[in-house]
Amino acid sequence: MTSTPHTPSSPAPATSPVIAGLLLAAGGGRRLGGRPKALLEHRGRLLADHAVATLREGGCGPVHVVLGAAADEVRARAALSGCTVSVNPEWTDGMGSSLRAGLTALAGTDADAVVVLLVDQPGINAEAVARVRAAYRSRTSLAAASYGGERGHPVLFGAALWTDIAAGAVGDQGARSYLRAHRDAITLVECSDVAQAYDIDTAEDLAHLE
């Protein structure tokens, strides 16, 4: 009887982590005369469209979007096909409520981490998103873009941190209090050579839009 040599099976290929994108686009533009930021235009397209494309081109998926001010108009005009869209009814309370809404929508998905981007920062591009995304190591990862040594967006939160981050997200602070308390755990990713971290907050800031 001839025996058949045993050939060890090859190890299963490592599964790539799922890094979602989260766009916070609920702001009403109070200092812009009540012009919702998601509907401002830059280089021929809405800021919402620009930011969704930035997340996707930076390697994030799926993409979740949190709307608030003029949510129905943003849905009608923006190219959000393929995105999971949440509407934050408490958007007037500040960015913290939108971050909570976004993390709540992501809870229970298969995402290992999320990269968070703000709709009013069109100077942040796909390369910055890709760099921060590449800082993922585990579901406890915490990373942020850095501009000349100053922490900024986008930021990456491993899924194991979402509950604690959401608990501290109040007012306009977003995740700032959490990030301050865990500054030693943050991997800073320098992005000043490829992106600019300005905000569109006031009428003067509109000069950044083309």
C-alpha cells in the first residue's frame, strides 16, 4: 500500500483591516450667515462631495456621513451614493453630538477603525488620509495628522476606543478631551508637506475656496 505524503496546507492569508471613513458634515455655518458648510462649493463641487472623495481616495471604506443643517438639501444635491448617511437631530449642540452619532452608526459593523474628517477642511487631501490610515496597528490604535508638530485632522480611532470617545464627545469639543487625556498614545503623522489644515469658519475663510 502506497502512502501519500502529507503536504502542509498554506496559512490563510492575513485579512486586511477594515478602515471606515467618517465625515462630519452637520454644521450650519453660523458665522457664515447660516450657510451650511456641506453645501459650500470648492473647485466646482460641494464640500460634502470633496470630502467623501478624499476619504475614498485615501483608502477608507465604507464611508459614513453625518448630516444636520439642511440635511434634506444635502441629500438631494451631494453625491452620497454608497455612503451610510445619518442625520444628527442635535447638530446645533456642536460637533460632539455628530461624532457620537457617527460612532453609534459604526458600532456593530465590521470596521476595525475609522478615519474622521471634517467637511470644512478642504485643504486636507487623500494623501493625508492615506498616511493616517496607514498608522493603524490594532483596534486600540489612535493616530492623528500633524501639521508642523500640531495635532489636527484627520484622526484615526480604533474600534475598541469608540465607546470611551463617544462618552466624552460633548459640545464643540468633539474628541479633544479624549485626545488630550491620551496624548501619549497618539501616533502623530506629519502631513504638512501634502495638506493644509485650515477651517472654513468665517467669511474671511471663504477666500480658501476656489
